[in-house]
Amino acid sequence: MRIVPWGASVCVLVLCLAVPLAAQSPTLGRVEDLARMGRSEEARVELMEWWSGARDNSSQRDLQLGLWLRGRLTVDPAQAALDFQRLVVLYPSSPYTPQALLRLAQGGHAQGDAEAARRHIATLVRDYPSSQSRTDGEAWLRTAGAPPMTSAQSTRPPTTTDTTTVTPPFRPARPADVPQVWFVQFGAFADEERAFELHQELVGAGLAARLVTVQGSAFLHVRIGRFGTREEANGQLEQVAAQRFTASIVRDERAETVVRR
């Protein structure tokens, strides 16, 4: 029997282990593992690599998880609120959405907005009655107490803008030869009754909302506007945020069918 020297065996073993380790790409599973171990900075780095490299070819479930993880891991409260709002608006059926609503409530409270905190918990109770986050949210709200006073109103997230703000007129659509692919979207709903109620609420507030279906989606989408650039859409988003509505900017080139204006 041929005996392989101990040193050579170790070298072979190291080489065999090195190949899969070197080839391993960042995954959302690893990001979750790093976050659980308290290695937040490493988790953020791997998440950003996934976000810039693998996101476009990922499944809907991974996109939802990516938003949830970025909202949890970011050190920027405004970015966290934006990611949690996107989960609520774009993926109402996501398993992460109840947790996102609870985080939004806690974030609003931390920014001194008790009304925003109550509103998000009310949505959690109404739309996700069987979730653990609903139970946690109600318990948290009972013990949260009065929100802290903030030193400047400008530090609050967009959704906490004073309701007395006057909403400027809507910006007109760009010329027909410019692609119109950006929208301000308030939600995509499987529940038809809820979609119609939200549409009526927006119209009652003086907003030119429409209820539409889009190709390849079983949901009813509640939207405003049709813009050629994200900057234009962002201007509209600021206007509706001033009326304390939660919305998000979406890019969608699929054809719309209007159900109700």
C-alpha cells in the first residue's frame, strides 16, 4: 500500500476546500446568517454585492427578502423607511410585509409622529390579523408611550409631512414621443374591495388616482401619473406624501387597462 506523506495530504485537503470557498458568491441566505451572528457590516457588504449584481435576475421572493434585509441593515432611517414602504406597497402578500409595517410604526414613533405609528399598526391589525407581527405591534403600541420631541421637522420621513401642506397642481405628462414608464403607486391588491376603497379615498382627497390592471399581474394597481423620468415621479410622490398617503415610485412598461378613474 502506498502511503501518502502527511504534509501532502494536508495540502490536497486545503486545495479541495479552497475551490468551493473561492467560488462561493454572496447569497441572501449568507446575509441573513451574518446578520444573525451580529456581523452587520459584513452582511451589508454582501447584500450590496447581491443588490448590484444578482438582483435583476432574482425571483420575486428574493426581491422581497432583499428589500427587507436592506431596510433592517441600513444605518439610514430614511432608507429603511423607504424600503419598508416599498414592501408594503409593492408586495402586500409578502411574508415580510407585516414585519415591515411594525418597523414603520416604530420608526414613525421614534421620529415623533404618534399618528403615523397608530396608522401603521391599524393597517397591520386590519390586513394581517393572524400574523405574529400584529400581536407584537399591539403589545408595543400599548407600552410605547408618547413619542420623543424632534429638534427639526425636516428630519422626519416624507410620510410624516404636515397635513396642512398645500398640494401643488399635478405635473403634466411629457410629450407622447417620450417613453412613459414611471408611476406613483399606492398599492397592488388581490382584494378588489380594498383596492376600490383606497381608490375612492384618494379621489376624495382630490388626487387623480386610477385603478388599473397590468399584463402578467393578477393584482389591481392603484396609481397616479405617468412620467418619463424618475425625477418627475419623485415630485409627484412628494405631493402625495404631503397628504400623508404611503406610496412608492415604480417603473413598469407593461400595458395598463383602466378599471376606474
